[in-house]
Amino acid sequence: MHDALQGELTASHVFVLHELLGHIEGLEAAIARFDARLLGELESEINALALLQTLPGVDAIGAAMLLVEIDSNIIAFGSPDRLASSVGVCPGNNEPAAK
């Protein structure tokens, strides 16, 4: 990686880097707008969002996405275990088998 940075940056390189950084910044701004809109639309679900955020690894956006996916019809999943499996938050056991 270090060797790749040893060359000279031409004006063309600087132009391309500038354009790419501008594009990344634009995408990040769009994501922020989508996140704000999502959270704004779920203001009435503030208690459910707070409760979902008590799950390890679930932040405000993760909680909002879970809420949008499962809706209020949690019964459709049949059990908490099936819901956890569906959203990929099942606890795992990474211990090797006893020999």
C-alpha cells in the first residue's frame, strides 16, 4: 500500500480523486437524509425503537429497519426464536465440540 502512494499525483489524478470524494460525500448526505426521514416517520413508535435498541449491536437505524420489517404483526413469526432467526440475531455457540 505504501508503495502505491509514492508516485506523483498528476492534475488528472487530483481531478478524479476530487470527483470521487465529492460523490462519496453526496452519497453520505443522501444516506443521512434517508435516515432522518425514516426516524421521522417512526416518531410515534419511539418506545418500540428504544426497546429494540437494547439488543446488542442494534442502533437507532437498525431498530428502525427491524421495526419496518417486522411491523406490529410479530405474531406472523410464531415465536421469538423464529423472529430472531429471521432477522439474523440468534445467539450462536462458537465453542468447538468436546472430544
